[in-house]
Amino acid sequence: MNSLQSAHEKISSRQRLNRDEILALYDDNDLLYLAESARQVKELKTGKKIFYTVNRHINLTNVCRANCPLCAFQCRSGDNHAFTLELDDVEKMLLDAAQVEGLSEIHIVSSLHPTKNFSYYVDTVKLVKKFLPNVGINAFTPVEIVNFSDMSGLSVADVLRELIANGVTSLAGGGAEILSDRVREIICPKKCSAAQWLEVMRTAHNLGLRTNASIMYGHIETIEERVDHLIKLRDLQDETGGFVAMMLFPFHPENTELGKRFNLRRVGSWEDLKMLALSRLVLDNFDHFKAFWVMLTLPIAQLALNFGADDLDGTLGEEKIIHAAGAKSSTGITRETLEEIISETGYTPVERDSFYQPI
Ligand code: SF4
């Protein structure tokens, strides 16, 4: 039996796929087979429910010392589009967010500001807790956590303890890109290593802080490196069970040095849907997969609900990072629109909190 045949057998008997089988499924390129298989897994996990959340994104700054070639968001202090929110700016945003009916999550991710120290981020979290005491705080990627540790001299565990003590309820899943140091050396050489990313997640999970996970594909990585990335996430989930949801990010090359250097174009919707369905089949120990509409556009995100996704993410408010890289989607959306988009597919919209508890 070849790897493709054994992959098909394992999928029909709900067994775990190995590396060769995953690669064989990728090469086979049978999109509708992957879709149907992933849809079945999704429905076994979460039935006819499709989740969404009412959330707000806060990007504190775009001034960054890392200068990653993959990034269109960063800039240097003094550039004309540089911004850094001070605490009273955050306070104004929170007063505004407090008016949003049913708000359940504030999501905070930012660049690696060269001079803002850890206390600035802790004070931001305290402010969210003060103005929105009942709202979940999904904040900071492992890349930011390693940066806080470097800046403060605290261990990663102590940084996480401090954030938990002040109100962070879950960690953001970004910054994973591709968990290969060969790739990271080219696309984001100053970000934490693959091992550090995984270790921050392991530490967070061991402290009881749940997190999301992600992959960013469609740049200079090989398909083998994508598959190895998924297997690393699956292994860690086996060990800790701490990942809540998986997000897949196609690389947006517009306005990036990486895009120019390698003459990259954004991968097509075929690749987006294939990667989603394949990831759903590989990550058998993850319950939730987001179709992040900002990345995919709303029409493709809707279609993704038949390729293994069970979550359209949220209303957002004002997303900046992905739009800096050329995303053409809107920066926010209403609850009613998300519900309509879900209902059109025959699934049932379910408003959720950060941990997929229905609201
Ligand atoms: S990807 Fe993040 S760390 Fe890298 S330059 Fe952009 S904002 Fe900075």
C-alpha cells in the first residue's frame, strides 16, 4: 500500500496521519476529497455550530526593532506612519469598547518597541481589566513574551505569571510563522527561534494559560517544512492540551521586503482551502479552526466553513497589521453580518467567548 492509500484508509478509520501520508495527501491535490474529509472531522468535533466572537483588536504600536523582511506593519520611530499608544489613548479605546454590546474579548498584539518596557504592557493589561472587568484578554504572542523576558531580565515563566496575575486570560497564537530555523533566519531573523516559540507555549500551558496556534504559509518555506510545523504543534498539543484554536495565515507579500526579494505573490484560494482542510486532518487533537476573514476575505472565509473551519473569529473593530500588508477586507464587521454569512451555509451561528463557551 502506498502512502496515499494508507492516508485514505486512516482518514476513513479516524487514525492519525504520519508525515509521508500528509505529504502524499498534499501532492495528490484532491481538494474536494480533503474538504469532505475535513468537514466530517469538524462536524464530529463541533456538529453544526460555527462560532464567532464580538471582540476588539488593539495594536499598541508599530514601531519595531526587529525589522523582519516578512513584515509590512513595522516602522521606525519618527516615520510618518509610526504610532505608539500611550495609556490615555488606550483608555479612550477602552471607553469606546465598553459601549459595544456583548463584547467578550480584547485582543492585543504589537511590534517589538525598542524602548517601551515590560511595565508598559502590564499597565495596559491592568487598564483593560479596570475598564472591562468581565472581558477576556487574549494578548501577546510568544515573540512578544520572549522580548518582555529579554527586556526585563525576568524568566519567561515569571513574565507569564505577571501577565496572568494582572488579567491576561489567554495568549495570542501568532509569530509561529514556520517553526523552522532555516526559514526564520530568512523571513524573521530577529524573532525568537522555533524552539523558543514552542517553549513559551509549553510554559504558558503548564501555568494554566491557554493559547492559540498558527502557521503562516506561502512564502519561501517547503511543503515538508509546513508539514513538520503541523506535526510540532500536534506533538505539543499531545503533551499539554493547551491549544484552544488553530489559525492559518497566508503570507501577504505586498509592501514587504521578503515579497520584493523573492518576487512572491499571495497564494491562491485553492492553496488556502487545501491547507485548512489538510491541517484539520493532521491536527486531530485540536477542536477549533478559525477561518480568519481578514486574511481570507469574507467570501473565502465563508467557503472555508465547508473545509474544516468552525469559527469565523470576530468583529475586530480596527485591525491594522494584516491591512498594512495589503489585505483588502474591511477592518471590522457587525455581529449581524457574521451571523448572516454563517446562516447562508446551513450551519448555526454561535456567539462564543475566548474558550468557545456559548454566550
Ligand atoms: S513581524 Fe512583528 S517583530 Fe517582525 S518586524 Fe513586524 S512587528 Fe516587528
